[in-house]
Amino acid sequence: MRGLLIDDNTEITDMMGQFLTLHGYDCTVSNNAEEGLQQILDKNYDFVLLDMAMPEISGIDVIEFLEKRGELTKQKIIVLTASAVTDEELADLLMRGVSKCLKKPIDLNRLLDVIKSCTGSMMMN
């Protein structure tokens, strides 16, 4: 199962990437949104972990770009955020096609459960 992790924080991408690899996932890492967006368009991923707050191009910008191209609902996007997301903002993201929203710091076992739930994966912990 292939995943893409888009986050400008290299400590987070290193930790999550290693954790997901240890649990059998093939995880590609991108530390900027522009590169990550291009990877979404160029390759087929089973899930995308997308940070909301990145410099220059934000996670919302990525979501809006994919939505305009009709690509958003083709992706299993799990949003990662360090800021508070209101119920209204969460409902909007889910209505637009985002699969799930997780608040940082991320509990890695919860992340595995969310990935499995979103993708229908039966991979072992």
C-alpha cells in the first residue's frame, strides 16, 4: 500500500515515514506542497497525509487545486493540523472530499487506524 506524506516539518515526515514503513507501507515523503501536489498528479497513492499549514502553498491550497481539477474525490486525503479546526471547517473539508482530519501531535497508532479505515486496508500493526 502506497502513501504520500506532505509536510514541511522534516522531523515529522522522518518519524511518520519510518513508522509507516515499519508497518508495511511504502511511504513517499515531500517536504513542500508544490512537490507533493505534483506527486499526487503524477502517481497513484492509496492515501495522502497532508499538513494544512505550510509556507507558500498551504494544505487548503492543495485541496482547492485538486477540487477544481476534479481530482479531490479520487484521493484518500487525511489532513494533519496543529491548529484548532472548528466543527464548521471540518464539515466543509469532509463535504469537499477530505477523508479525515487529525490534530497534531498525531498518535501514531490512531494514524494507522485512520489509514486502515480510509483505505479498507487490512495491514497488520
